[in-house]
Amino acid sequence: MSYEDFSEGRCMVKQSSAKRPLVKLLSTEFIERIIEEAKDVLEKTGVWVENKEGLELLGNGGARIDRGKEKAFIPKRLVEESLKSVPSSIMTYDRNGNPHMNFDGNNSYFCSGGDALRVWDSDLGQLREPLTEDQIKYVKLVDALDDIDAQGAALVVTDVPKEIMDRYQIFAFLRYSTKPHFAGTHSKEGFQVIKDLLVTIRGSEKALRDKPLDWFAICPSPPLKWSDLLCHDLMRCAQNGIPAVITPMPLTGSTGPITMGGSIVQATAEHLSGVVISQLAGRGAPLIWGTGPLAFDMRWGTTPFSAIESIMMSMACCEVGKYLGLPTRTYVGCSDAKCPDSQAGLETGIGTILPTLAGINLIINSGMLNFESAQSLEKLVIDNEICGMARRLVQGITPRGEQLAEDLFTEGLYEGKHFLLSPATMKWFREEFFYPGPVISREDDQVWAEKGATTAEQRAKEEVKRILATHEPEPLDKDIDRELLRIITKEAEKYGMSKLPLP
């Protein structure tokens, strides 16, 4: 039997007799019922498609089109044909072209969150609007954290034109980190610019197709609607070989059915409609089966990502994706707390451990707070430790040595011999256990008091300072850096900014 080695972002497989623990919520019969109902929804209720090119594509592919209502009724046959051509795995590469994450089987990887409108300022003790300086700190910090494998869409900074935000985020990733990343566009024009930035790194469109560095988050609008922009992006991703993450997010009882099963059916229908559009635009285009519905809190009118029902539905939706043979992604590795407090820790711990046990390939939202609208550098450091613990958990318990307890068979066991002196202890203690960084307090209370009796957030704040003072991201080739800067400066000039607020 084999298990996946999740350490240091590697995706190699080691031979071992360890069992990888897995959690499943749905029976095969339940999954098949969900899929069949979703197909019925697409055939009988249909989907709204605002994009004329997308509607035409569906019509030519065999869907029945009501042009007056901009609706496509997708037959089951077309869904089933489209599923056959979707790749079952996706290898993603770092900025240097090295394999970094293999979205396949039960491999699990972790990614920071994205599009945060505010950032937690630990000096002020409150949320505030982010600036380019915060963006760069964020990207450098994620670049340094061993157990966060990829960059999220980062921050929505307020010191550059909002019209270039999507491409400005990509520019920051490419300049200050080697890790792959996810993002999306805020306009149709943004797609081509982002592609130009990525091609600048890879050297050619073919090289970008062969070694994807970025994947696009594409969210259909619940219920059952593809906006003009996101349908456009989905088709362009397919045509350019850029992985797309289809991410339906119906809210139970608000923009989706009140029951978990019903909302999972809706999410599956929205997923499948995206599969059809993608494969009609580019047969064999890489796709990731994204997250599922969210539990709508009727008391406050909020959308808690960390509700246990949100986590359950996300896991269940990904079970459907796994059943269909697609790579999977979830959004629930975060917290709805407003600051990096104990609520943030417990919610993120649950929302990270459970999806990892479910074998979801990509678990997103490290560092995120406040219903995925805010980011905290301190929480990123804390979440890095949570991700490391989750990795250790799914590696399972491995038999070591010829005898499991070889020290119990040695002489001197009852003569005061201490296991600390054992050669087996020296051989295995680093491989057997995960040792967290300085954010996690494991010293005794006396040493803890002598070191200042700090909280986890205080220790995380110091670790953020240490990392940002000592970590230097690998620099880009000067010619490539100049070209990236030229592209993004040209975009800023279109909206009246001649000089970007870069160091």
C-alpha cells in the first residue's frame, strides 16, 4: 500500500504499509442520486447564460436554447460526453517550472485565501483597508511558509486603480514568490493581461499550457446562472489550457435549497454545466471541481464558511467530484472570526483537518477571517502549523524497523535503561513526529512565563516580523522582471497612475 508524502509541498509517493485515513459522508447510492438529479435539473430547468458566445457554443454542442430567456437546456448525453474528456489529474508547477503540486487521488495541498477587502492590523488591533505594502508582505510571508503550498488571490489593495486589481495581484505573486497561485479576473480585459504576465514567466504559450502556474477561480452565480464575465473566463481558460476551478456557492435557504442535499444537487448541476461549457470550448481542458454550498445563517444574514454544515457540504460536493474522477478543491480552511482569536483557531482547525481527511486536493483560505473578507498575517503563520499537523495526520502510522517495539526486547529494560539513550529513538524521533514552530507553545509553564507568558497571536506577530526581516524571495531574471513591470505599469497608466507604489 502507498501513501502520499505531503511534506515540503512534494507530491511523490512513498511505499509504506501506513494507511491513509479517509472520511466519507455519502454512500455511493447517495452520490449517484445527486448526479442524476443534477442532470435532470440541467435538462428540464436549464441554466441562464448571459454570454452570447457561450450560449452559441452550447447550442452548437446539442443543448436546446431559449434565446429570449438566455437559457440553455443541457441534455444528459452532452453532460456525460463532456465528463469523459476532463483530465483526472493536474500537475501544477512553480515559477521555475519544477513540479510542485499533483492534484490527483487523495493528495492534499494548502493555499492561502484571496481577495481580502481588509487586513488585520495587529498594532491597531482592528481591521483596515490594505495597501501595496501589505500585499508584498503577504506574498513574501506565504513564500516562506513550508506548509502553505500556494498563493491565494491575496488582498484587494486601495492604493492602485481598482480596474487593474486582478492583474496587479498576479504581478505581485510572480515578482515576490516562486509558488503557484490562484486568481480570477474582474473584467474581460484582465484575462489577456494576466495571460501575458504568465507567458512572460514561461516564455511561450505552449510552455504555459505544458506547465501551469496559475489556476482561475470561476464561480457561477446561484441559482443556475453563468454571468457574461465568468462564462468568458471559463471558455478562455479552456482555449489556453489554464486550469479552471469551477466554484458553485449556493447559500442554503437563500440562493439554494434549504436542505444540504438539495444545495449539493444545485452545486453539482452548476458544476456540470461548467464542465460542458469548458469541454465544448476546448476538449480536454483541465478543470478542478471546486467547493460546495454554504450554510446561510438566518439569524444574522451571514454566510459562515466555518459552519460545520458548510464544511460537510463542501466535503460532500468534493466526494461527488471524486466519484466523477475530477481533481477537487474546497474553500473552508478559514474562520468567520473577526480577529485571530480562539474562535479563529478552532474553526480553521476543523475546516482544515476534515477536508484533508476527505482527501480533497486543494484546501484554500489559510489566513482568512470574517466570512472570507479579511486576511491576517499572524493567522497565516498559525494556520501554517495547522496545515503541518493535518499533513502529519494523513501520513498515518508507519511500522518502523524489524520489530515495532525493538527497545522492549533489549537487555537492561528493568535496570534503569532510559529510552532517550536508545539508538532507535535517535533514528526515528524526527520522522515519527511533527514539530511545530515557535507559535505553538509546548514548553512547560515556568519556561513559558520566563519567555514573557505570550499568547499564540503575540508569538505569531513576532514570527511574522522575523520571517519578513530574514526571508528573501528568489529574485526574477532582470529582463523578465522589467517586462512584468512594463506590462503592469502600462495597465496602471490606462487609469491615470503613472507610478505604482512599489518599493
